[in-house]
Amino acid sequence: LVLLLVLIRICRAEREEAAIAQRLRESEARYRTLADNSHDVIWTLDIPSLRFTYVSPSVEALRGFTPAEVLAQPLEASLTPESASLVVGEIAERVRRIVGGEAAARVVTGELDQVCKDGSVVATEVVSSYLLDADGVPRTILGIARDIGARKQAEQVLRDTNQRLQVQIEEIERLQSALQELAV
């Protein structure tokens, strides 16, 4: 009877383990589908080595590199020299602040220029989240990069238009002043 109870318990445990494994496979497939089909580039970076550990396939549309090519490169190779020096310093500063207990330092949004396979540069907005290990030390960065070239162009057009409008407003004010003098 005891042996039968043990066997029943083992069978239940095996069924529960199989169900958990199936849910895990489904969850993993769902997240893989999201990452693989996103237009934004989703990536993870190992902080100690400053090397990518995952890059979604959308990097090919953004920069022309395959995920395998990006994984083979150091972080600095994916950025312009200015952006690379900025990022390396920022990572060290963020890690120092997070270890010091500043929770707000775990998420950062910024703009970086990334190098494309053809040698061109693409402006990107990057949202980075610092992930902590069991000891509370940041070891990995989870990031999302998005092409903001069209937005940058629109902002420049808006700045140029505003500048022209400002010149026109100044000219109107000058003409109004002259008209006022003539009226007097």
C-alpha cells in the first residue's frame, strides 16, 4: 500500500513537471515570436564583457548585420566612436549608482548613432534596463533600439520652419514699427 502511494505521488509529480515544462515551452515560444517579429531591435548585453548575448533578427533591417555578426562584435564596433565612449562611461556610472542603491538608475533612455554594415550611420533611440543578479549587482542590460532617422528629419524641418517664422515675425515687427512712425 505504501509502495502504491509512493508510485501515485511520483506519477502526479511527473505529470505536474510535464505540464510545467509544456507551459514553459509555450511561454518561451511566445516571447521568441515577439522578439523575432518586432521592428525594434531587442538585445541583451553582458556588462562585464560588454558583448551582446542576444540580438533580435530586426537588427538586419536596421543595420544590415545578421544577429550572428553582431554577437561576434564587441559593443564598440556597433557604435560610432563618440557614441561608444559615451556608452562605456554611462554603463560604468549606472552600475556604480545601482550598486549604491539608486533604483531609478536601472532604466535609461538615450539616443545613439549606430554603424551600419554599409558604413552609414543610423540614429537610434535606445531604452536600456539594467538587470540584477541574485546579489543585486547589475550583470546584464536588456535593451530596445529604434530607428529615429525620420523623427530627426522632421525635427530638423520643424526647427528650420520655426527659424524662418521667427525671421518673418521680426520683419513684421520692423514693418509695424515703421508704419507706426509714418502714421505719426
